[in-house]
Amino acid sequence: MLQTALSHQPVAVPAPEHRPLISYVLPVYNEQDGIAAFHTELTAALAGRTELDFEMVYVNDGSADGSLAILRALAEQDGRVRIVDFARNFGHQIAITAGLDVARGDAVIVMDTDLQDPPRVSLELVDAWREGAEIVHARRRSRQDTAFKRTTAHLYYRVLRSSTEVDIPLDTGDFRLLDRRVADELRKYREKSRFVRGIVASMGYRQTEVAFDRDERFAGETKYPLRKMAKLAIDGVTSFSTVPLKMITRLGFVVLALSTAGIVYALAMKFFRPDITVSGWTMLMVVVLFLGGVQMLSLGVIGTYIGRIYSEAQGRPLYLVREVIGGSPADD
């Protein structure tokens, strides 16, 4: 009887162990010469981490070369690959945003596909996340760039940090890991002039850093020439700081003090040295040109902020997607 009773009791089946899913968000713009090599190195690095599941979300940011065709081939060969194909070029920061919008992982890693950020380092970010960090920044210990780029980047990050109300980590780009909760919160930020690394730094949560040595670009040319770097720098400052506006006020007081001194000097020369007052033409021109330059600079700074207000007030979509390749129809 006892054996019969025991045989009818339900047998407890152990729940299957949850395998964390790690999503890679990978912006692509005219990278046909390096995508295949990047994917090969990334998959080789991931092959040793059998306790994890992975997906790779490539965002084709309106590439004009053969990048999309190569991505399609990768999606056919590797079921973990998904492609978000933009209708046109919207920019690197928007491409990151689109990737975050569709990434499904328990953690999301953002990195470029030019192999300057080594794929093996991304697994160090995963280890830091599994130890409890919610945001893991990849900090560049060294970088294989031109002296000009190294110098300007070094100065920019320090000026940015000193002029904003946000503690933005030094020498970090967009290569980082975000916990699922952080990624979901970041998706709520929809401003158009985006500076993702600043937004992430401002969110709080438990943040840590992993230092690495940045490699040379594998192939092709940089997609961040001086013009785009300058735009990103302006977005970073104007997104998280009102220091330029405050500088206009301070500059106004300096100009007022100098103008007052000039008036006192002009009056003194008028009353005490009337014989040489005509020679003040040079000073007059210097003052006029100086004031004109200050006014134009001030208008430019104010115009930048007004332009941001105008762009946000339009309320247009951040990006337009032609199609999403890979994954299930429900994901699309």
C-alpha cells in the first residue's frame, strides 16, 4: 500500500536553468571591408561562453556600399543575427538608439564594428555585469589613433567633464554594457540631438569601468571625421550644460568693464590731451570690431540652444526603418 501511494505522488521536475541572453547593438555605416572580419572575431570570442546565449543586432545606418548585402549573408548563416535597415542615414547615436529599441537581451552591449573595440573585451564587461554592475563602461587605457585625435579627445573629455553637471567617465566612448533595466529606461529618452554616453552617465545605477587598449581600425576610413566629432562635442556640451550661456553673461560683464575703461580713457584724452584726440581712430575700430565679434559669438551660442528647441518641438520620428531582417515575425 505504501509503495502504491508513493507511486502516485507527483515527481518534482527541476526548472530549466535560465541562460542569460546578451544582445550586441552594432551600428554599421559603409563598413563593407570589415564587417565579415568583425563578425568572425566576435563569434570566435563568444564560442567559449557556452553558459550564455547571444544575439547580434546590426543597424545598417543607410550604408551606400555593399554593407547590407554582407549583413544579409551573415543573417542567413547565423540565426543569432538581426538587421535593422534604416531608410536613410540618421547618424551613429540614432543607430545605437534603434538597436536598443529592438534588443531583447538581459544585458545589452553597444560597440562599433571596426575592430578598434576588441570583441574579447566585451566578455569582460559581461563578467563585471554578472558581479553586480548595472552599467559597465569600457575605458580606453591607450588608443592607436593619430596624435591629433588623441590630443583633442583627451582635452575634450576633460573640458566636458568640468563644464557639465553630469559626471561623464573620462576616455570612454559608446562601448559599454547596459543591464536590461537600464536599457529599458534609456529607451524613454527620445531627444533628437543625442549624446548617449552622457545620457547613460546621468542615469545613475551601479556603474563600473573595464580598462582596455584600443586597437587600430581594421579597414576603411573613420566615420567620425573632424566635422562630425565637432558636432558630437557640441551636442555633448549643450545637452548637459548651460555653461556656454553663463559664459555669455560673464563675457558681457568683461566687455562692459573694458568699454567703461575705454570711455574713461576717451574722456580723459578729450579734456587733457585734445591735441591728439584724432589718433583715437585705431582704438575706436578695435573696440567696434571686438564688440561685434562678441555679439556674433553670443548669437551663435544662443542660436544653438534655440535650434535644439526647434528640433525637439517638431516631434518627428528619430528614425525610419525599411525592414528588420532575422528574428521572428513577432519581434519585427
